[in-house]
Amino acid sequence: MADGKLSKLEGVKEASGFLRGSIAEDLLDSEPTVKSDNAQLLKFHGTYQQDNRDERKGGNKSYSFMVRSRIPGGKVTAEQFLAELDLADQYGNQTLRVTDRQGFQLHGVIKGDLKATIRGINEIKLSTLSACGDVCRNFMCCPAPHADSPIHEEMQSLAKKLALHFAPRSSAYSEIWLTDGDEKVKVSEIDFNEPIYGRTYLPRKFKMAVALPEDNCVDIYTQDLGLMAIVESGKIIGYNVLVGGGQGMTPAKKDTFPAIGFKLTFATTEQVVDVCEAVVKVQRDFGNREDRKYARMKYLIADWGMPKFKEKVEEYFGGALPEPHPTDVTGVDDHLGWHEQGDGKLFLGINVDNGRIKDEGDFRLKTALRVILRKYGMETRLTALQGILLCDIKPEDRADIEEILKSHGVALAEDLSLVRRYSIACPALPTCGLAVTESERFMPGVIEALEQTMAEHGLAGERITVHMTGCPNGCARPYTPDIGLVGKARGKYTVYLGGNPEGTRLGFLFQDLVPEAEISQVVAPVLARYREERHDQESFGDYCFRIGKEGLAAS
């Protein structure tokens, strides 16, 4: 990192007393907001201060907080799931959101309920610590509950191990949220110890995920650090380590960009945690702390090049690192529908449109989940496509569970198009402060229009992935699917084509500033050409990539 003036947030972190700031004092007053510095520090504790733009009256803002639970691999017990639903009803806006990083989000929590909400999440043995902020975020992993597969269990165990390894050590979290004492802790009396992060943590957020080559359901190429399990003779022998993925960009900064990861090395199962720590520490010490728009690790790698980056990782690791294994990603699964678990039981994957668990009219997913989880008490898993897996189902209970879902207006996987099953969207308006236009609330209409257009062209059964975000920051990973829709201006989107469901390739900018009502019209001619010109078994994204932007523009 060049010598220069550090960004303001670096000073906030430095002076925070390891994430304490004056948060505890801020929570005691009657104001609906917290001070700006504390709003930044609260992200490390798993919550964002937000303003609901739908509820602004006379220029006055309507403040609340989003609270995010950090759930490694998306593994949630029935009790934890039900408790999160209760918290959503008691303190939130009566909806619970499954994130595209396998976590939960509560929206609409007011400041006076923030402590009770976070404490409630910890009481069910979940946590919000480092779900946001300049730290290693939630550790993603393929959630498939294959009981006969030690490979899946080993990956999920690694995700949990990494989550514990990279969790902040500061006691600020427990002091602020989990204690009742009114006595203020003097910073001078605190024994600080953040062996991985140091006093100012990371330059920017850091994302990790673990997957298999045949099922990249967590998009390891889009992560700062992705781990691809290498399996030989039915055993994981190690992991290919991918570095430098990241989906955000800033249109006003032409040299910012989305990126997919580079293959760094192969790490054995014994080495993988240490290699991950070396990568994180290199980013900690050399990532850009002057301009947060360039603070993700992808910019460090772009500046240095991979040979220099690998050399520095080897220095921190303490030894030479081999070349990556030749294995690469080959497939992806949404895990929806009924599946054999391998132990005589079943699991069921349920689609959740854009991750929002709610009751609305005849659609009563929240109530259906309450009924099922109370009756059967099964473990659940959250997917990176914002779905839910109900695990450990006895075959004789299948018909009853299906009936409960259908009677509450919840469609089964076989009744949904693949384009709907493989679509995700970020929350965007009205609460996200970065959103420039709609995403979650507009996505159902986009999918309906695409379903109709695809049916008109004889493509109703095709798997086409669609990711949508309300701004270019890319939280729903919009730059790698077949079709990416990125909010650019009010009611207008940038359309990207040419990615793929496997998440191994960036799409290209096909058309900019497309009005929301014209998205399907813009894609329709390309779908028509795809229908006539595709090669055997060629996916829509592969076709677009082969023809290229200029070729498609002639549609």
C-alpha cells in the first residue's frame, strides 16, 4: 500500500477500542439513530443503520436497523429457525430474509429493540458478530445434507472451523450486547488481542466459501477466497485455493471492476487453514486503506500481479506453495425438490423468491414453515440461492409436508420454472442506503416476463440464471450469471449477458440504462437467436459468450 492519507474509517477503527466506540452510550439515549462513527462500527457487530425511503414524511427520515445472523454453511436447527421468525415478528417488520450468503436478516428493528434482538439471536446459539464490517464475513459452504457423504460433512466442518478461526477476539461484542451491567469498562483496563486482524481489522470486507467441482452452488469464484475440494478415491485430499474474486464496482470510478478469482495454489487438508490465514494477513497488511473503493483484495492482486501476490503469501505461510490441482468447476445444483439423503431419509429444497419469508395474501410461507418445524423439528439449511432445505424427513411424512406447503400457497420445485429457481435479488429499496433503484420488489415481475418470453420461444424448460441488484455493488453476484441486471439509475438497469450458472465467467455489458419495463424486450431477440443458433447442449450464457456483444447487437 502506498504511503498516503488513510480513509476516515481507518481512523474510526483505530480509535474504537477494538470495536467499542461509544456504542453502549448511544444505545441509551432516545434518538432513533446512532452517531456516524458508531454506525460504521455497528457493522462489525452485524447490524446496519438504515432509512426506509417508503416511510419518509415531509423530508423526515424513518430510521431502523437491519440485523444479520452469521451462520456458517447455513446450518440452522428448527429451534433456531423458529426463534428467528419470532424475533422478526416481535422486533422486525414481520418478515425474515434468507441472504445469498446463507444467513438470516431481520429488517425494521428500531434502536430501542436492537440489544434485545441481538441478545435473542445469541440465546439460540447464533451470532451477528462479523456478519458485516471489515472482517471475514459468513463462511459459505455447499449445504446439501448428504448423510452418506463424508465429503460434504468434512467441507461443512471446515466452514465452521474457519468461522471460529477468523472470528474477532474482541470482547466488545459480549460487553455491549450480552451483559446487563451499567458499569462502563475503561479501555485502558482491557486486554486487547486480535492476533489475525490487529487494531484496524481488514481494509474492507472479506468473503470465503467452500464447494465441490461438480457443485459450485456457493459461487467460489466470486469470493475473495474460494476453496474447491479436490476428491480422490472418495476422500478430500486438499483444496484448490482461489483468490481475488469480488463483485462490487463504482461506475464513477472507471478503474473499478467486478472480478472472478484466480487459482493460487493447492493446499492439503492439513495446510488449508494456515494458507487461508496467510492470504488474509497479506490483505490486512497490503490492502488499500486510503480509498475504500479500491480496498478489496482483487485490487491488490491487480496491482501486484499473481506472481508477486503468491510470493508474499508464501512468505506469510512460511514455505513454498505448489501449483493448483488441474480440477476445475464443472457444475452447479440448486438442491431444490425432493432428494435421498443417503440414510433412508429425505431432504426437501424449497424455493424462496428473493429470500423473503413472509405471509402475504394466499402465500403464507412463514406460517407453513412454523407448522412444519413445530411438528417435525428437523434441521434446516440455507442455500446461496436464498432457498431452504428441510432435512431428515421420513419418507412416510413426505405427503403431509407437501400438503402443508400447498395449502399455504407454497409451490414445490417441480411446479416452478428453472429461471425462477435460479434467480436471486438483493433487498435494495426501500431500506438499502446504496440502492439506486428496485431489485427484490421488482424481480418477480422480471421473472414473469422472462418466463413468458422463454415460453414463446420454446425455451420454457431451459435453465437460465438471473441475478439482480439495485446498484453496482453487486451483493447478489450479478456479474457472473447468464443474465445480470444491475441498477444504474432510477428505474433503469445495465443488462449483462454471457456469464454462466457455474459462476466461472464474467458476463459482458450488453445494454445500458434499460428501463425496467423493457428488460424482457431487450433479451427477447437474443433468446430467439439462441433458440435457432445454439449448439447441441449449449447453455444460454455459453451461446452469448460465443457470439459476443457485437454479434448479439445485430439481433
